[in-house]
Amino acid sequence: MGRQSLDAGEEKPMQPKDWRRGAANEANGKAPDAVRDQMLRHDPKWATFNSAYINAKVKFHLQNAVIHEPQEDALIEMLTHIGVTRDPRAGRDIVPDKVWQDMPPDPEVVELEQRRERLKGGQYRVQGRDNEQEIRDLTKVIRSKKAQRVKNIIEDYRADYFYNRPTWDIERQARGDDGEEEEEYAEPAIDLQIPERAQLAKILCNQSEDLSHEDLSSLRIQAAELWVPLCGKRETVKRDRIRRRLPTAVMVKEESPRPDVFPLLMDGKQCPRCIGDEWLSFEERTFKYCRPAVMYDHFDREHLEEMKENEKHNLIFCDHPRCKEEGVKLQHLDHFRAHVMSHHGVSLRRSDQVK
């Protein structure tokens, strides 16, 4: 929720606590304090509401009250527990690429990285070494400090943008025609990998205002038909390497890729099990890991235990789409490893190599 609100241009991220605070302030004064604390599951003796939940903003329209104009208390009271400043041009990360490129490295992180390199002694693998735990702890600290620095830079840049944006707009208007033209807002593209979700988004978000009753009924039927296969889909971890920026707002794939797009000879960094999982998107099924060792770890972590259970019941099959069509059944797990190596060109860890 917080990330999506920032992507939508909100100055402050909206969190579930914001709506909880709003509900608490609505109940405050209209219900006894005991009922309010019971609703929030607060212990009355700690006065949690007054210390952390009470709205510090004014709940009524001061300006209209002074000039004796009709007040807009209802709208203000509804929105005072969250920020109302929004600029669709300001996404979650609006730091220009040039700023990131010119950003000097953090001296503290550089010092930690140099210390880690001295401990590693020029070796890539650290497993089994005496200082393995110290190296891994340093890696965690470095990763945390880098992430925190990026987060702080993004927050400071957004805060500076929202602080100065009104001034920039006033100065641009004061300059008149001689000033810079207002930058055109480009609506961000929606990148949806699952075809059913893309079609459903198009139906729900792109509806004309002059739809008849028959057209609305037809759209409802189409939406229901899309919901059924969408509930059977499964998404895995997001990977930036398989994301593509679409040229249009929503690109709808007409149909899922056919099995003939999966070559029999696979890349050595592809998972022989994921390629046959029809619940995954095409990009996930054909994803190539950076190194074979990373793919080995993925296979051992995600599929090995399941295949061991299938081996007990003599249910070892090759999941490659072409092998599925032929009904290739294998005798045991080592037979599966030999099959994917000889037929698909993918090697896996032997049984004695698996921890």
C-alpha cells in the first residue's frame, strides 16, 4: 500500500495505520473512551490513543469559520489523518539517473568492502573458511547500509521536490509566456505478464461512459470468465531482468505461448521443472539464471523435496512440454537427472552433492 501510494504521486506513503488512525478518530468523542480503546484493543491505562493515534491536525475549516462562509468540515475531517498532497509526476523514485551516476560512494561502505576483501583474500567462495561468519556478517551490513542510503536519498529528493514544487509553479506562471512550458505528464505504462490479468485490467479500467445495459452485462460475463483462469495462475518472485517496458498503456497477449516455443535443448541455466509449470508466465518458465550454481540452488530448494516424494510413489516424469506430450516416465531421481542432461542439456547436482 505504501509503495503504490508513492507511485501514485502521494507526498507521504499511506499505511494501514493511517486508516486505523482515521477510524479511531471517528470513534473518538462519539463513543465512550472505553469502547474506543476496546475497538482498537488498547489498554486504557496506557493512554495509547492520546499518545499515538489522536489527530494533531485541526478538524474544521478555520478560514471559512473566520470569514463566515459555509464550512467543509466533513471532507477535511475525513482527510486530515493522511496527507492530501499529490503530484502524479512524482513517483516513488524520481531521482534522475545522472544524480545516481554522479553520487560519490559512501566512505563507510567502501571501508567495509575493503575490509571484506582483505578477509576473503581474493577468493570468491568463503564456505568452510575460519572467517566465514565474519565475512557473511559484513556482507549483510554492507547490503543494509547501501539499501538505507538509497532509501534516504529517495526520501530526501521527494521531500525537496514537494517542498519546492509550488514555488516552481508560481515562478513559471509569473514568467508568463517567456517561461518554460509546463512539462507534459506521461501516464506510466502497465506491465502485466499474465494475459488474463491484462485483459481483466483493460475491462475494468477502460470502460466508455455510453455503455448500454447489454454491453455492461457482456463485460461482466467476460470479467467472470477471466477471473476463473486467473485464480489458477501463480506468480513467483519479481525479477527485473524479465521486465519489459511496454509501448502502450496495457498490452494484452492474445494467447499463451504454444509448447513449440520451448526448444528440446534447453539452456544450462534454465530450470527443467519450471519450464513445464503452466501456472507460471512464459517469462518465468524460460527464465535463465545468472549461473548454473544458482539454478542448482533453486532446483534443490523448490523442487527436490517434491520429487523425492514422487519417487516413493513411482511418479517421476519429465516436465518439459515436449516430453509431457510423449508421456515420458522415469524410474527414479537419478534417471531424471540423466534424462535432462542427455535430452535437454541441463545438468543437476548428483545425490551425493546435495546437502
